[in-house]
Amino acid sequence: MKSVMFKTGQLLAGTCEIVTLDRDSSQPRRTIARQTARCACKKGKIAGTTRARPACVD
């Protein structure tokens, strides 16, 4: 996933970046993954996922 930075920590419109990715393997045979994303969506779009990646969707 590309994250395009513009000036001081700003994202270009229509792009997302993964801020944190945590994995919890404390239970046997189970891994829980949590990720936090930051998106800058264009007007009329909302933050969602496509192909298990953060993205701006309709």
C-alpha cells in the first residue's frame, strides 16, 4: 500500500496509510491482528477496506 505524504505529515486526498499494526499471539492456534489506518478521502467517499487494505470507498 502506498502512502503519499504532502508537506508536514499530510496525506494526499484519496490515500491511506497504516499507522499501527498489532499482533497478539498469546492464545495457541490463534493470531489476532489489529491495524489502525489514517485516510484522507475525497468528498463523497468514506474510509473502508478493499482487499483487506484500508482505502477510500464509495
